[in-house]
Amino acid sequence: MLAICCMSLLIVSLDTTVLNVALPSIREDLHALVSGMQWTIDAYTLVLASLLMLAGSTGDRIGRRKVFATGLIVFTAGSVLCSLAPSLEWLIVFRMVQAVGGSMLNPVAMSIITNTFTEPKERARAIGLWGGVVGISMAAGPLIGGVLVDSVGWRSIFWVNLPVGLAALVLTLRYIPESRAEHPRRPDPVGQLLVVALLGSVTYGIIEAPSAGWGSPTVLGCAGLAVAALVGLLAYEPRRDEPLIDPRFFRSAPFSGATVIAVSAFAALSGFLFLNTLYLQEVRGLDALEAGLYMLPMAAPAFFCAPLSGRLVAAVGPRLPLVVAGTAMGASGLLFAVLSAEASDPLMFAGYVLFGIGFGMVNAPITNTAVSGMPRAQAGVAAAVASTSRQTGGTLGVAVIGAVLAAGLSGGGGFVAAALPAWWIITLCGALVLAVGVATTGGWALRTARRTAHALG
């Protein structure tokens, strides 16, 4: 069951890392601007983030295997459609179809894992192995993407999902037993719409601001809608007996910290990949395969550190992995922001290694902290909030980093100068992981987690 759940995470994670290497080819073939490339990534992560909590609670209610299998079918079908997209607009639409299927995979898989591995140390190791799949996707994605783009073309990157998705579907129907929560949560359509409005308006406003202007009616309208949606969530959700987002979860300092850390870490990751993919191919002139090989010093440490992080969480708790993660990611950003690491291969590779170590260490403590202490009946929702935080971070990372880069390029600056503020943002994300990780893993934080678990129980 763990292997099947890992296969679902592999195709969702691989899809992002493979696509990043293909962005310059997509841009040239479909005549896209920087904002078009941002939407190619963010249309997927935005829909994913918006629907993850709904998918997690739906799996708890109607059956986890049923939702998981449906997600595999929709995701695989969306991959086929992406490979046939005749234009950038249709590619973005089909990426959204993929995301609908992807939203049914990760939170439901995590719910299956937490209900299968009930002993805390065993569960932490299982989550570490599950998180290690992200490292595999980081290692394999650029290489697979580079080989396919250079030999067959960018459309072939979506074919990778077909054999894995179909194999996972057959194995799911054969080996995964059906399970439901004893007391499933009722649907919350108002809360779901408010979440979609909040995430969509923020992302659209940030991506379109460099071309439309920060004071344009479009951007100001997005800001107003985002504020209204946030106020609506804060006012409406606490009044429901079974809200989409249970505000009581956030009384736990470790859970709230895991949410902030997930947003920060995945914003840094998506921004890092976005900047380096464009730099290596459009500034240095490397082809897709060469760019993938250049990024191996980042992918390899992430692959090895992810299961190590899971074992550390099981043995000593989440603080040490989070300290290592925040320090390494922040140091990597500083190398590019202060020392212009792009100009020197040794410095650039050092930055890649540091970032890979940091990202490999951060995933297991996020997931384990989010679901530990929560009642097993709420595992799907708690895991979905953690997954939503990751995808929200990924969406905001591409939106913000892309907007900063586009603003710098439109001002007439070169790529390295235009990317400098973006590297400072990535450094700040690493610092947040470190500070929040230390603050939310001490004795006081653990006491808030116990009180929250008691209240939820």
C-alpha cells in the first residue's frame, strides 16, 4: 500500500520537475511570455491547492480507494490531453484537468498511510519514505525531461505519467482496501468557493501586475476580492460544526508552524526551479538535457536526505531536520543574492547542493507534524491542509518570483540583475523555515498540540 501511494506522489511531483525543464521549449513553440510560462505551472498548482481539502474530506466520507482511483484516472487522462494541446491556452486548461485528478491523490494517499501505519515511529518512517519520492522526482525529472525534450519534443514529457498512472490504478483496485472515516465531515461548498476565490485572485493579481500595472483596475479588483474572501472565511468557517478548514487545528503551534513552513519551503523550491531553468537555457544557452544534468547537484542531496529526515523525525523529533533545512536553504539563497553564484560553477553547484539538502530535510517534518496528534478520523483533512500549504507555496513562489523577474526584465536589466530581488525572497523563505521550525517544536508548542488534540477528540 505504501508503494502504491508513493507511485501517486511520483507522477504528481514528476510532472512539475519535468515541466520546468521544458518551459523554454514550450515558450518558443507556443510563443508564450513570462506570464504564460507562470500560468503553465500555476494553473496546475492553483487548482490543486484549491481542491485538496475537498478531496481529503470527500475520501474520508465516500471511500478513500474510490476517490484515489478516480484521481488516477482523471490525472492520466489530463496528461494525454496536455500532450495534444494545440495552443498555450488549451495547455493551461488541460493542466487544470490534471490538477483536478492530482488533488484526489496526495491527501487521500496520506490518509491511507496514517490509517495503515498507526504506531508513531513506524508512521514517521513511512512518511519519510513517501517524502523521499519527491527527491526521486527532483533527481529524475530534469534528466527525463531533458532527454525527452531534446529527442522527441516537449509534448512527450506528459507521456511519462501514462505507464505509472495505469500501473498505480491496477494495483489500487487489486490491493488497496476501501476505508472511510467513522464520522466523516459534511461538504462545505461556501468555504470551498471562498478558498478558490482567495487563492485565484491573489495568484492572478501577482502574475498580471507586471504587465497591467500594480495600480490597474484588474490588480486592485483582485486585491479587493482576496480581502473579501479572506474576511468571509474568517467569519463563516468558525460558525460551522464541520467547516472545510477547522480553525481549531491552528490552535496547535506545531500544526500552524507546519503550514507556514510548507508555504515558505515550496515557494522557495518553485522559485528556485523557475529561475534556474530559465537562466541555464536562456542565458547560458544550454539545451534541456544539459540543464537537467547541471541541476543534479541539487536533486541528489534531496533524494538522499528525504528518507534520512524521516528517520530523524522518528528518532529525535522534527526540530533538527527543520533547523538543517532552514539553514541550508537560506545559505543557498545568500550565495546567489550576495556572491552572484551564477557567475561561478563551483559557487553555483555549492548553492544547488545546499538547497537540495534543505529541501530534502523539510518535507518529512511538515507532514509528520501536520498529522501527529490529530484524531485518525481527521487524518485526511489534516494531511490535506498540509498538502494545500505546499501547493499554495508553490503557486505563490512562481507568481511572485516570476513577477519580480518580469518587472526587472521589462526595466531593461539583464537576467542576473533582474533576478537579484528574487534570490533575496528565497533567502527570506529559508530564514522563515528556520525561525518557525525552532519556535514551534519546543515544550510550549507541544503542549498546545496536546490541548488541540484533546479538544478535537
